[in-house]
Amino acid sequence: MKKSNTRNYVLVHGAWHGGWVWHQVADALREMGHTVTTPTLTGLGERRHLASLRPDLLVHVEDVVANIHFERLSNVVLVGWSYGGMVISGVLEQIQEDVASMIYLDAFVPKKGQAVIDCVEPAAAGAFQGFIDAEKDIPPIIPLEVFGVEDAAVREFVNPKLAPQPFKTFAQPSEALLELPSGIPHTYVRCSGFPEPSLDAYLASAEGDPNFDTHVMSTSHLAMLTDPQGLVEILDNAS
């Protein structure tokens, strides 16, 4: 793997997970000389005890903005995985002057005003809406096998660490920018081991957008655990 100029990576996890999911990728990037932070969003991971605060999408955006500011980072490479794409889109809207590059890893790329339930397939939206209507946090109702994770060791590592997703985070509309800012490269990475039409649509849109580079990984939705080396290479070589 080539040695690149050092960068400041902020890796944002997806629903039900936490910063812990990035350990292998973060360690590898740090060994290459990069600065890496992996903030855990309020109510999840080691911050699950804060779920009673009923955090929403904007709180999660603020989690990452605060991480960047308190770590005194600039020229940040923002990486959002899955639901994390909702978060980094909001972060860009707030602090685009601190962002050098955006990388969406098998992630939602919302338009302004879209919530998670607007971005997923109808069957999933219906399931999520039931929890939202009841004002109950959403358990990890999608088995890892559906995400393409075939390795039993990975499932055994992940499952005990999953936490219910704060229901407001799936219902609150994104405040993403109306237009992508010129001068900030964007990358979309699709994981083909997870068959999901909504993500295929994001890849197709990115392939037709001169602001985006695209990659396809032959691995599960949890690429940071099922192909960490391949993901590190993409992150290290992204614009």
C-alpha cells in the first residue's frame, strides 16, 4: 500500500453501532501516520446510557461537529457509513470550511428535508415507522446475515455491542446542503455483498455525478470488519 500524505479522518458509524466498529480501520490508518477519530453518537455504543435524552439527527450532527472542534481538526476527511451518511451530510452543512473530503460508505446521501424513513425501501420504512409512532427506540431488527455478514466470528463480535437506535434519528429531516460545494471531493463506496436497491440508486447517481468518485467492494455492509484492508486502501487513496 502506498504511503500517502497524512490526513485527519473522522469515521462516523451507522445505526445501532458505535465508534468501536472502526477499531481495525482506525488502527491501520494511524499506523500510516494519519490522525483518526471515531466519535460514538449519543445513545449508542459506550454512550447508550444517554438514550433517555432522546437524541435526534441534529444531536448526532452536533456530536461530530463537537468532536472536530474539540480535537482541533481541519482539512477533515469525513467518512459516514450507512446512517452515518445522514450525519456527515449535516456536518458538511455546518462546517464545510473544515472539510477536505467526503466519503460515503454504503451510506445514505440525503437531500435536504429527507429523513431516514424517506431514504429506505418501503418495507423497512414501514417497520421503522411503527417504532417512531410509538416513540420507542428501534432495536437492531435487521440480522447481520441480511447485511451480508457470513463470518460467525464477526457476528459474535458485533451482536452484543449493538444498541437500539434513538427513534428520532430516523424521523428527523436532514439539513443537508441543497447543492454540493465545489472544491470538496466526494466518494461513494458500495458494498455489493448487501443487496439494497436504495444504496444501488445512490451508487448510480454518484457514477453520473462529476463531483463523485465511486468504488465497489465485494464484501458485506460491514466492510470495516469483513474487509478492513480493502477499505483502508480506498480511504487512503481517496481524493
